[in-house]
Amino acid sequence: MAQETILNVRDLRVSFRAYGGTVQAVRGISFDLRRGETVAIVGESGSGKSVTSKAIMGILPSNASVDAGTIMYDGVDLAHAPENVMHDIRGKRIGLVFQDPLSSLNPIMKVGKQITEVLTRKGMDRKQARAKALQLMKDVGIPEAERRINQYPFQFSGGMRQRIVIAIALAGDPEIMICDEPTTALDVTVQAKILELINALKAERSLSVIFITHDLGVVAQMADRICVMYAGKIVEMGTAEEIFLQPAHPYTWALLSSMPDLDTRDRLAAIPGAPPNMIHPPKGDAFAPRNPYALNIDFEEEPPVFRLSETHYAATWLLHPKAAKVDMPESLARRIQRMKEAGGRA
Amino acid sequence: MLKYILGRIGAMLLTIFLVMTLSFWIIRLMPMTIFENPEVSPEVQYKLEERMHLHEPKIVQYYYFLEGIILKGDFGTSVKLRPGMDVFDIIMVRIQPTMVLNFFSLLVSIPLGILAGTVAALRRNTWLDHVISFAIVIFISVPSFVFASLLQYCLTFLWPVFPTLYNAQAPNVWQAFRSMILPITALSLGPIATIARYLRGELIETLSSEYMLLARTKGLTQNEATWSHAFRNSMVPIANTIIPMITGIMGGSLVIEKLFSVPGEGGLLVDSIMAGDHFLTVALLIFYSLISLITILVVDISYGIIDPRIRIGGGK
């Protein structure tokens, strides 16, 4: 894979000022997005994945600040770009699809206007903008676009609203689309259709996609590469194949084990405990207290990032040459074996 | 939309009928002596009472009362305050000062309330917001007649800038208006604060809403997004606070009119209750209810225009 990198996040740190102190939501993450690929960022609630997407868009709330790091896009550092530069990037170059289509559309504005609003403000004439909105609505699979363009969000179903949100994100013809949990608020049957749509649009418009989710099952059919985030850090990063078939970090093991599996009667393995308080992040590896494989050093010192292959990295002391060799849980190993036999499909 | 409006008007007619019925029964069931005038001989009194059907059973009186209003527009005759005068005429004579007072209070309070609320929301947690929010609490919790007395004391006695009382014989419009400034101010402070408080809360909520965020990710500037998404959406619930506000202004004007000797309906209502002029009281109660209902109707209709969820939902 020698494609050109179009977005480059280096050592990004974001914190929030809260009543109890400073919440370190993102603690130094780095990843690349290459042209035409989908990078998934996976993690529990509060792992910092949505904050990352907001930092890229420059829409962090006012009590948040980027403490360090850069987000390089087309020669501009988005983490420190002034508002007027961001206006030209948001929508036009990078589009964002929100999690909840019920609350992310303005309830009292016609959907057509919500799609064309930016276009007309940036000087497109009304007729042209309307034609473009109709085309977008057809592209995202909304039937009877001519009639529905004059309707309000409450006249649409959840899945249709999410299609509108996607149409809005695409209105400025961006080259990067960030999907922040785009299917979490939807019914499972609708989820699959929206994922298909995102994949189709990605191919049609040669988009690069950052796909944020807590659901590894969703990721399997979307991502080229996966970043697993925990407590504001990327703990493991690799191609989808590497993450699903050769996971190296105990947190990734736990995530994979917590996915329902129809083929066995094994009990679903939940991850014990809760994510740490990010006002006082724990010393050492943040996952250590919940990690049955934790070593003593995990509580003392943060693990460095170990390189497993050209594309596969993981931050866990288990990979240190001096560490005793620990294998992944047996049930997970069996499951991966079955996946391989089934042809690499999760 | 037409169906929605017709439905609203139907509901309004029903309400006004209920108000008529209620005020008739409540007032008529009170012990009443229509005439206490010693100059009128008992025979004449009896005759007059006969003419007003006062010797019939109450239910028959109720029938005559409804028949008078609905078929003839006849609300009865004043018996104590202006003996012999038609109640409807008395009200019509007094309507102008009341309307001017209430109308100007509304005219002043809506834009000022919107301005104060918007400034407070956009400058949230700055000293400006704290000053406005503090003033809001004071203006909401202190009743208007206290402000009226304070204003009278400060601006007509300590520093005589304005006339103390309403000037009914003002030589020109400006003089008349000048004497209205204090009552209008006293009446407006509460409503300004009410609107400002609601709008501040509403605007802060919409400003942090997901669709505001989406509007910004589309590439709108903060100002553009605030104007076309947050501000407009915040106005929807504000339309609803205007109903209690108008009734509040009218309720307040009962006392304010008295304090500033404004010759309007408010003072008349208070006087008629005190004097026991029951025909006049009932007619004034209906008048006030009618005004409230009309404002509610106007607000409801404008609500439907602003908020498509109501318009389209109501048209089903």
C-alpha cells in the first residue's frame, strides 16, 4: 500500500476543563489516512474517539483545548488553524456524519434547505443548488426526492434521516468523510443498509473515510485499517486482517471476545470493570486494572509501541522480548481459527 | 392549515361560552342588592328589577342573559356606577386607554426581552450575562405595582421628570404619551424579564444542540449558524410564553391603571366589583377573557406558521 497520505495526525493531545479537574480525553495519538482507504477508530465510550473527530473538524467545545500535536491536511495544521481557514475546509474538504440523525437535523427547517444552505451561502444560485440537492438525495438512496425535498425531518424515518445527514456531509464534495458512529442510533436492519451506502459512496466519489465506532462487528465490513483506542491512546493499530486474525493487545482480545458469536455456546465475555477516570489517568498501562494478563510493569510504566509488521503496531508489555509468552484466550483463538476457515470473514 | 385555524376558533368559541356561564353563575349566586339608592321608591325599584328579570328563577335569568348577549349583543345595564347606562357603551368608552397601555407594554417588552435574552445567552457566564440574569430575577419576582410605586416615588416626586398620573385631558399626543411612560414601564419590566429568561435558556440549549454542530461542520460560520439555526428555533417555545405574558400584562394593568388613574377597563373592573355592579362585572370579565382568547388564537396560529410540526401534524 503505497498510497498518498492525505491526513496525518501526530501525537494529538486534547483535554477538557471540567469541575473536578482537567480531563485528558486524547493522550497523544498518531495515525494516517491514505487516499481512498477507510480507517476505523474503535473503542469504548469515553475512549476519545469522538473527540478526535471533533478535533479534526475544529468543532471542539469551548472548554476543550488541543494541548499538543498536529493534524496535517493539505499543508494546513487543522489543530491550530484559525476559524476562517476552517470554514473553507469544513463541509467542502472534510464532511462529518453524526451519530444521531434524530437530533442532528434542524427540526424546523426543510431538508432541502439544510442540504443546500451552505451551497447558496457560498454563491451557488438557488436552482442549481436545488438540482444538486435532488441529485444528492438520489445518490444517498432517498426515493421520491422531488417530493421529499420540501419535507421536514420529522416526516422521515431514522434511516432516511441518516441518509439526509450523509447528503449534507457530501454537499460540499469533500474528499474526506468522517463517520462518527453513523449507525449506532439505528435499527440493526437499517444499519446494514447505511453501511452499504457509505461503502458505495466511498467507491463512487473516491472518498477517504474515518469510521468511528464501538462495534467491531460493524468495522469488519468497512475498514481497511483499524485503530483500537483505549483511554485516549491507540493501543493497537493494523490492517483489518491483522486486527481480526492476529490481535496482539489484551484489550483487542477482550473487545473481540465480547462480540456475540453464533457458532459456539460460549458465554459472552464482558470486559470487567470500567474505563479509568481520565482526570487522573492511571500510572502505567491504563488498561492494566481490567487486564487479566497484566504484568507488574503494566502498573508502573507505560508500554512502548511494538512493531509487529509494516502495518501492525501494539502498545503492550506482553510483546517485550523479556516478557513471558502469553497467548490469547483459547476461546478467541478457536474463533479466529473458524474465521480463517470461513474465508477471513468475521 | 385552514382546518387547524378553524379548529382553534371552534375551541375558542366553546371557551368563551364556558367563561360566560361561569362568570354569570359565580357573580349571580353572590348575595346582591341591585339598588341601594334611597331616592328610588320601592315601587320603581320593583319595576326595574322586574325589567331585569330579577324575580325569575336563576336558570331563567341565565337564559335571558345568554339571549341578550348572543342575539342582541346586550350585556345589560349598569346599576350602580353609571346607573341606567348600557354596559357595552361604558366598556367601549374606556377601551382606548387600556388598549394603548397594554399594546405599548407588549410592543416594548417583546423586542427588549428578546434582545436581553439573546445577549445573555451569547455572552454566557460573562459579567454582562450575570447582570442581565440578576435583573431578570428581580423583575420576575417583584410584582409590577411595586415598581409602579417606586417609579412614581423616584421619577415624579424625587426628580419630577414625569407626571404622576395619567393625563386624560392632555393637549397633545406627546403630553398624553408622556404621562403613559411610567405605567408602561412598570407593566413591561416583568414581561421583559420573562421573555429574556426563557429565550436565554432556550438559546443556550439550541446553541449546544447537535444540529448547531452539524450546521458548523457544513461550513457555516458561528454567526450564520446561530442566526439561521439556533435563533429561529429558540423562537418557537418563546411564542408560547407570550400567552401568559399577555394575560400577565392585563392582570397587572388592573392595578397599574388604578395607581396611575388611567381611565381604562382595569380600574372600571375593580370599581364595579367593589360597588357590586354585577352586570358590569360580568361584561368586563367576558371582555378580558375575549382579549386573552384572541391573543391565544393569534399565538396558536403563528405557532403553526413557525413550527411545521404543528402545522402538518394538525392538518392530518
